Amino acid sequence: MAKHGRYLEGLAESLRNVHQQGDTIFSADFACLCEHILEAFDHLGTIMYFAKLEMGGKVESIKRVSGQLTTLREVVAADIEANRATHKGSCARNLHRLMLVITFVRLMLSNLLENPSMQLKDALWNAYQGSLGPIHTYMVRTAVWAGLVTMPTRETFMRSIGETEESARAHVPEVIATSGQVVARLEALYGTAIKMPASDVTFIPTGPPATY
């Protein structure tokens, strides 16, 4: 079961906390939100293990600077000023990748909510194509597609995060709405001149299957 009991209830609360901060999102609070979001990857089969590893490091980079750059606006502004916003490993680029993870989870949950008969693997693949897929190399996209066979069923996934179809419907609408608004606010920090490059990752590490 997820660390917060009913996973979606806790996720809704974490998103609410960040959403209520408006355009001044605190770096430390956002890092905590991302850690909560990444808990979902423990329940998505071995193929998403690489995403949790990679994105976990990006969360740590935000946490490390949160003492000096207390808001995400400051984080992005510092890297833009230093002309390193698009550089690999920069906090601004890491934040952009984390925004895609939030979008991935939002789309996956939206697919499940709107399509009661859709299996998890289909909801995940549709969400992946609309978020992380466009920045990944062909090799990574192919590996994710091939790895869909390791995905748990919809029912197993819900049970593993401490939810039922009924309890999920009580919280997913808020998660979808607030996560979309948070991402929109973060996107505005970059303006229109900054274009993030695609990932150069070509190898996907796999881990032990999640305990469902």
C-alpha cells in the first residue's frame, strides 16, 4: 500500500498545498509533492523503474537548492540568468522534466477515470505518449512499449495504492484539475524563448517487480 494510506487522497492533499501557493510555489514543497507523485511508479511494473530513478535525482536537485532559492520562480530565474536553463543537470531543466512527470500521472489517472473498462497498460501508454514520450529517444520509447506486458492489471494497481474504483473517483477529479493548473503556472516561468532539448538517454535500467 502507498505510504499515505489511500494514495490518491494523499496526492490530492499534496497538490492542494502547492496549488494554494499560486504563482509563488515554494521549492521545498514542490519537491515533497514530486516525491509523493513518484510513489505511484512503485506500482506500475518494472518498466517504469527507470523513470523513478531518473526523476528521483531531479527531485533531489530541487531539494538541494531550496535553502537558497526558496521558490521555483527563483530556481528558474537563476538558471536563465546564468544561461544554463537548458543544460543537462540544471535545476531549470530538471524542473521541466518533473512537470512532464506530473502531466504523465495526470493523463494516466484521467484515462482511468474517463474509461472504466480501460486497462492500466493502455492508460499508461496513452499518458506516456502525451508527456514523457516526445522527449525520449526511439530506443526508450520502444522499451517502454515492450515493457507494457509487465504492467499489473487495473484492479491490482488500484488495490496496491490502497484505493477502490469508488474511492478513486472521489479524489481523481481534484488531482486532475490542480495538477494541470500547477503545471501551467510552472510553464509560464520559462517564457516562450526557452526550448528544452530532448533526452539523450538510450538505456533503461530495470528493477525488481513492485509488490502488488
